[in-house]
Amino acid sequence: MIPMVDLQSQYAEIQEEIETGIKSVLENCHFIMGPNVKGFEQEAAEYLGSKHAIGVASGTDALHLALAAAGIEQGDEVITTAFTFIATAEAIRHVGASPVFVDIDPQTFNIDPLLIEQAITPKTTAVLPVHIFGQPADTKQIKAICDKHGLKLIEDCAQSFGASVNNTKTGSIGDCAGFSFFPSKNLGAFGDGGLITTHSDNIAEKARMLRNHGSKKRYYHELVGYNSRLDEIQAMILRVKLKRIDQYNQGRRRAAELYSQLLESLPLQSPHEDGIGLHVYHQYTLLTDRRDEIIQALQQQDIASAVYYPVPLHKQNVFTQQQAQAKLPITENISERCLSLPIFPELSEADIMHITNTIKGVFSA
């Protein structure tokens, strides 16, 4: 079986360091907001080039609390993409705002900056681009639009830890950002976890309060907050992996490059790097008109694959009829044709050749 991501192989390489770290946490019995959380926040902030990094319980919480800390509230509109996991729009709704979906670029699958300005209304307060599949969005254009109209730029970096634009890491470009440490992510914990980054002292202070019951001082509460604290054991695991994140991302890029070389003769669209930033390939996602046939052929060879995302957000039942009627032809077309192949740092050349030969067999047949 070739899985989408091989966490067992990754664990085998760092097992001794992980188990030593867990043992230390258990012996110290400092489980909430301990030294590993503080250490990881400092190390992540330094790596990302952000003034502040605030650990929270999940990537969804990171986006939710980032929006709240940035002042997005009831009645506001936030422009975003419908080609993403639902957590992006969930976070917008959780603060009482409405997601306004615009279409995406047909090659990068990121939000199309040219369509953002057309969607701005008097209620618009922020733009929330997603660095989808590890490909940085065109934040230069998006930031210029936000600055022109006085809007907040809030980055969804759930899939882009280590990606960069002009040597500036995603998560340190906008007003604030949210990261996910779901186990399959490029930097993944052994459970849920998330991170908010910002250069703003005010946003950071509010985010720290919101994650801890609205409190700066124990038992003194200034806001109605949440219980969303990064676990001490997860923070320790993330510290171990953070030291290797560039190595992990280079492994993913190596795998992606080989995929693209071996598939270039086929009538399908491989991932496109637009030169705007460094792609870290959280997913290797291609476009094909023969998706079901390829999935079936891969399954017969015990090779995993996945469709991210079969139903774009503007077509989800949870959103209003008005949003469901949004005209997003590129998003809808890509959702019908996208297919993600296994990708992880440890993926071997032999496995990549087996996967691509299986795909070639579909077309040769």
C-alpha cells in the first residue's frame, strides 16, 4: 500500500527524540502552557519571521481567533475562496461575518486577485486568501488591494508552513495568519494544534486572551474567550519536527518535480508554479478528465489518492442560497477534475515511478 502520507516512516526517524521529549513532559507534569509551548512559539516566530506566534488548539481555532483578534465581527463581509476546506469559511461565520466567495486562478487554484476588487462592498472588512496545497497566493497584489481599500489581510496558512514569497514566509505577510498542525500537514503534530502569527502587538495580545478564556491574569477576565490552548506534548513534538521542516519540504518538492517530469507527456495538468513564491507541496494535485478511471486503476494497485475538494464551499448546504448561486465556473470545473496523489518527504523514486506508470496505463489503454 502506498498511502497519501507515511507518518510511520517519519516517526521512525525521530522516534528516540520524540519519546525522550514525551517522557520529560510527563516527568515534569507541566501540561498546560508549559515551557515547550513557549519554546515552540518563540522558535516558530523566528522561523516564520513574525513578531508574534500564539499556539492554539487547532487550525480552525487559529483562523477563528485570528479573525476575532483582528476585529472582524457580526455583519462584516470577508472575501475568500470556495476552493478550500470548510474551516476557512467556518471561521468567518464563527465571528458573525459572511464569506464572500470569488473564483480562482485555473493554474494555481488560488484566489484570483483580479476578482477581489469587484467583490468589495461597504461591508467588506477583510480578505482571507488560502495558500492552497502549499502554493503561496499572490499576496503582493492582494495586499495592494487591501491597503487601497483599508481592509485586513488574513492568511490561511493551514497548508503552507515553510512556503515563501520573495523570501518572506507565508504567515508573516498579512495582518495575521492561521496555521494548522493536523498530523498530515507539512509540519504536523500527533493530534490537533494550530498557530496564530502577527506583527501586531494589539492582535497578539487579544489572541492570547481569546485562547485562554479572555484572560491576561488568572481569574481576571476582560473578554468572553475560549479554551483553545496548544497542548504541551504537541508543542514538544512540533519543536522536534520544526528543526527538520526545510528538509521535509525539500523532500516534497523533490517528489513533485519527479512526478511532473514523468507525467508531462500525458493529457493532464500538473501543478503549476507561477514564480510568485516557493511551493511546498502539501498536496500534489493534478487536473484530468479521466479522474474516476485513474482512481480505480490506482486502487487496484493499492495506491491511495484523494479528491481535494469534490464540493466547493459555495455549493455546500450550510451556506445561504445567495452564496450557493455565486458564479464560480473555474472553481466548479476544477472540483470536478482535480486529483491528489501521494506525497510526503519519504516517498521513494520507485514508488513515484509505480504511481505514474499506473496512470500512464490508463491513457495507453
